[in-house]
Amino acid sequence: MGDELMQTMQEVDAAPRLIIEVMTSSLSGRRFAFTATDLRHGILLGRASDCHVRFDPGKDLKVSGHHCLIDEREGRITVRDQGSSNGVFLNDVRVTASGAAVLSGSKLSLGQEGAIMKLLIAGQPAAPSPKVATAPQAAASPAVPPAASPAAPQPQPAAPPPPPRQAQSAPPEFAGRGMPSVQAEPGPRRGEVSSIDRVVEQVGTKVGAGEKTKYLLKEVAEQLEARQQKKSGALVTIVGALFLLLLAAGATVGWYMLNEQDKDKRDKAERDTHDRAQERELEAMRREVDAIKASNEAVAKMAADMDTFRREQERQMEEVAKRYGGSSEGQDALLKRLKEVEEKYQKDREDLEKRYEEEKKKREEETRAALAGSGKELSSEQAFRAIADRYDASVFMVFVQFPLLDKDGKRVSIQEGSGTGWLARTSDNRAWVITNKHVIMPYLFKADLAISYALQDLHPDPDFKNWVIACWPSGSKLRAAVGSNQLDVSEAWATIPGKKRGGRGSLVVKGFADDELAPQVPAAELLTTYGFKADLPEEVLKRIGEIRVHKMDTANDLCVIELDRPDRKFLTTPLEIATDAELEKLHKLDPVMALGYPLGLSVIKSATTTTSPATGVIRSLQRDASAIGISVPIMPGNSGGPLIDRNGKVIGVTTRGFEATLAEAIYVDHARRLLDKLAR
């Protein structure tokens, strides 16, 4: 038995603990098996040569060099992000460096468009348990020793066993009494009593017990049987309670479904009411447009009236000249009449010009109301729709791809990222775009990414000439065709190694706001905080200790990109930046809109770029900290985009989101001052 158990334990230790089945990517259809020992040391997934599951560096471009780590600690298998560019998703939920628990059958995605795998966890084999004999078997077995009883007589070796007898009645000294320390229970059913009597008789006969001992054994057996029945009754009660609980849960679900149906009806009614209100507002807008057309026609009619009046005045002057010409009296009368006509003409002309200017001003105000949402008839949603249409082509998707070098300066992998930028200023031959510093250099702000580079002794190439940086305006060509992974820069501004450029021009990173570093943290603490192992060689710990992370929650997370402008038909509508006086007038709950490219390339399935507007309100104004708290949903990819009020003015630069309705932006005056410094 001991040898069999040892063999089983050895087989379990050698058996696979985790099986990774690759569904998509260059490794599609392959299965990788790992033991518990492998999991304790950690399984690395990525494109680097030292990965346990290595993807093709030339095909699986969405997979980072060291994308994620799977390990087992204290019986819990966990997947951890190792600073990947496109993220790690477990069952479509993003995983951070702190890790997430893996269950058998979980789907693991390396980026939203990267490799997809299925994780299978082998169950632990059940440990063998000793078999326990049932009560009848124990009674019938000759190997079970008899229970000792002080009142039992010693067995007679020479005497033959007596024949079986029926159940014994209690001896006189036990009559009417139960067990001394156990409360007697009601007697069992007849069949069960006969069974107990038979067992007691057999055991007593075998050990040569007297009547008192047999009665005592019977009493004990009946007490144990009664306890078992009581436990069975308690189990039935528990099962009944669970059944009632399930009934209650079903009733609750039914009530919830009915309530949800009522809620859906109410929501539909509210939507219908809202749609009717919008229809009324649109009808009001149509009437306003008709009024604007009518005012334009009135202005044109006034101009025609001025021409008619001028011709009439000239005709009258000719008539007067004919009538009074020739004599001195006639000439004086003519001059007098001409003066009267000129004065009247001048007065009428001033009146017409005044009316014309008033109509023109009124038309401009009405047009501005229709475009910027300042009219009373327009809702915030309609105003933001007009603003998004106006500025759509001036908001860019910013793409960055930079090489990673080893300690000898050799390129070993490529990293990439994306964000949003917006046109802030133009000149005759150049234009300037605002974005976040962390969009261009994410490794300065993400501690887990910096740790991953330090662990591998890698660093980004410091020369921007070896980087790929591209800016696509909304509506421009992004891919050769739908579903293609090949990016197209024919309608972008770009800088590409080898002195190449985009189809609409080249660009250069003009500069950044001043750095502001977070406090330095000891290497062991930094590793533990972000889910890495701290028991590393001294040389590695030294590199980790040299990491300095930049603060993201400051006004210094800003960057200016300069685009050349060979064709002036592009880059014609820079966004209007709010003045300091307008920023001081902001209030909580003011409606705002963010324009950008949330999640970047991973959610744009089309062959052309398109912005994704999102609206919300101002939640907090922290002027001294240069931060605006907003309820607009901000996700990776929105970083660097404009935050716009309903008047069409940029009031902030979006930086990051915390939850679905909590995000942050930098006051735009910091971007304006950086622009004044660099846009020359």
C-alpha cells in the first residue's frame, strides 16, 4: 500500500499542472504543458527569445517582448502584465501587474487584437482514504474486539455457543432507566429493533456476555440509532430550508424581471418624450434657419433699394438741372435743390447702412448660436454635435513606435503606443499639435513598464530619428483595406527612419514641458508594489533602484509636435483655446466634451480614422493643482485630447481616467504657455 501511494504521488508531481492551448496567432493550434514546478518558477509569454511560449517576432506584432507572466503562489495560479504595450486581458477584463486569478477554461488575450489562448488547469488527484466498516460488518467480523464491560462475566472456553434468542427485556436493576449520561430517545421501528436485538445477541454470544451486558449494548445501539435519525431529520430540515430559499430567490428574480419590464416601459416613455422634445428643438432650429435666410433676403433687398434710391436721386437732379439751368436765379435754385437732395440722400443712406449693420450683426449672432450652441433653442447635445463636426478634422490619432536596445546598443524589440493630439496653432507653412508627454514616452510614467525594461537590461533608443511617429486626422486613410494590419501613412503626417515622411508632410517632436519626478522608492518596495519578485541579484536591484518615474497628475505632462504644411488646404481649423478669464468662469456641472481615439488602433476596424466623442460634466475644479475633474469616460488612447465646453472653447487636455465617471484633465492655460514658448 505504501509503495502504491508513493508511486501515485510521483506521477502527480510529473503530470501537467497547466495546459496553454493557442487559438489564434502564429502558434495557432499548438498546446503547451507545464508542471507545478514550472509554475513556481514562472512561465513567460512574449516574442523575446527567453520566453517559454515564444511568438513569431515578425508576425505577432501585437505581442510584446515580455508580454505577461503566469505563476503559482500558495496554490493560486495568477497571470500578470509585464509592461506590455497592448495590455493583457483575462476573460475580456484587463489585467494589471498585480495580477488576476486564473480558472480552468479562462480565455487569455495578449492585446485586444493579439494572440488568444485557452488556459486549462489539471485537477489535483484525490488522496487515498482508509475504508471504514459499517456497523453490521463490524459486528459480524471476528476480528473486532468485544467492548469491555465491568458487569460482563468471563467467557467459558469449553462451553458451546448458545442458540440465537429473541430480544431481551431489561434486567430488573436497569428497568425503567436510560443511559446515565445520555437522554433516552423514542424507540426505533420494529424492524430496526429486531435488527439491533439480533446484532446484540450475536455479539453477546460470541463474547459470552451476560444479560446486563447485552442490555447495555442494546441501549447504546438504540441511542446511536436515535441520534442518527435525529441527524437525518436535521438534514431534511436543511434541505427544506434550501428549497424554500430557492423558491424565495426565484420569486425575487421574477419580481425583478417584472420590475425591469416596467422600468423598460418607463425608459421607453422617457426616450419618446426626449425624442419629441428634440424634434421640437430641431423644428425650432429649422425655423431659425428660415429666419436667417429671410434676414439675408431682407439685407439683399435693402441693398437693391439703396441702388434704386441712388438712381432716383440722379434722375431728379437731372430734371432739376434741365428745369433751372441757364439763368443765375436758376443756378442758385439748382444749387439749393441739389443741396436738399444731397442731404436727404445722405440721411437715407445712413439709415439704410445702420439697418444693414443691425441685420448683419443679428445674422452673425444667430449663426454663431446655431454652430456653437449659445442659442437658447439648442441643447448641450446639439451644440456638441455641431462642435464635433466643426473640429473633427483637427483632432489627430498619434502613433509612436520605438526600438528597445540592450546594454550593447543592439536593437532587440519594438514597442508601440497611441494617443490623441489636436491642432492648436498654424502659420503659412507650419502647424502645431498638443498632446501628452506620456503618449510619446510612456515608459517615463508607467513604473511597471520601466521595471520590465530594467529587469531585461533594456532601454529605449534615445534618438527620435530612429522612431516612427505619425499623426492621422479624423477621416484619413489608416489601412490599405478593412481588416489589414498594415498601416498606411499616405494621408498622414509622419517621420519614419530612413528620411521617409508621410503623404501630407513630415513632423518633429518640438519639445516637452519640464519634468516633475515622483519620490524615489527602494528597489524591493517598488518590485513588490507592482507584483514582481524582490529576490533578485544585486546587479538587477541596482538597476531597479535607479528608476525615476514621472508624475502624471501635474501640468507638466504636455508635448508639442510640429507639422510641416506644404499644402494650405489642410490644417485650416485650429481649435480655439479659452482665455484665462473664461477659465475663471468655469463651474461644477458645466457640460463638457472630449474628442479623441479611445483604445486607439484596437477599436478602429475601418480603413479610415474616426474620432469618438464623449460628453459629461465638470466634477471638480482644482485651479491650484492645475486639474479639472470630469465625469467624461476617459480610456487609454484619449490621452492628450481636447476637453471642450459648449461654447466650442478648449478648456483642458485630457490625461487619464480612474473609473467610468471619474477622469482628469490639465487646465489648458499651461498648454497655451508651452505653445507660446515652442511654436516659433
